[in-house]
Amino acid sequence: MPDREIALREGAHIILRSVRRDDEARLRAMFAQASPEDIHYRCFGAMHDFAGHMAKRLAHLDPKTEVALVATTLPGQTPEEILGAVHIVQDPNALDTAEFDIMVRSDLKQHGLGYRLMTEILQCARQRGLEAVTGDILRDNFAMLQMAQELGFKTEIAEGADAVRVKVTLAELPAFAEAELRSS
């Protein structure tokens, strides 16, 4: 994906681009700012060296089965900062399906960044020929569950589980999500 400047809901401008290997330190800095609640929602609990583990994981993807995008500050804003990241990895048992994970810097929530990252990764999934995207979301992560619902994800609830699995079939996206994907 080529670097692209976009505007968020409130007019702030950011760059959307593919993650690069040299992003590891910038990813570590973003993940290090995560609140305990954000780490809980992302990892379903606490995780030793969350920032280091996640930064290394995203900076060293397998391009055959994974895609990761980052939102960054504009060029000239020194140093460049990563504001959010979204990632999909193809399911080894169902290569037409990928699982997503996403994280937006804690201080930048509620500005449309997560929503934009999700629409971009759904577009990447389509371009790779995938049919569906899934994800696991903790039941008490209401903001993420709402965003998934707005994007057309259907909820598959497991009895007694702390998390729900959501899935969107890319051919069945709602009309507004289709329009968002076409405009990206």
C-alpha cells in the first residue's frame, strides 16, 4: 500500500501506510503508551513485555500470510510517531479467512482512527482475495464490539466465554461500509 495522507473526522491529518521493518522502535513506543485497560482488551489479560513483543511481531511479518498497516504523524513532524496499527493474518486452516487485531494509541481514541484502520485492512483483505475476516473481542470491550457491528461483523457468541468471535463476509458488507471501502 502506498503512503497516503487522509483526514479523520475532526479534520486531523495522518499518514496511512504499510508497516516496515524499521518501524519496530516506533511500534514499541506506541505500545508502551498503552493503558492497562487497552492491554487487557488487546491480550485478554496482562502480558509481560507487551510493547516489545507486539512491536517485534508486527515489524517482522510473513508477507505471504500477513498484512499490517500503521497510522503515523505527517512527514516533517519529527520524530515520526505511530498512532495506531491494524493487522490481519490468514488462517492456516482456511486460507480464504484472516483474523484481525487492532490497537490505537490510548490518547487518540474516539477520533475515528480505529474505524479508518479497520476499513483499510478490510480493503487489503479484499485485494488479497480473502472472503472473510474474523476477530475475538472481549465481551466488555463495548467500543470495539460497536465498531465491529457498524462495519457489518456478525457476532458468534460462545457459551461461557469471556470473548465473542466476530466475522464479516467481505461480499456481504453493508452499503455504507462498501462506500467507505470504495472511497479509500
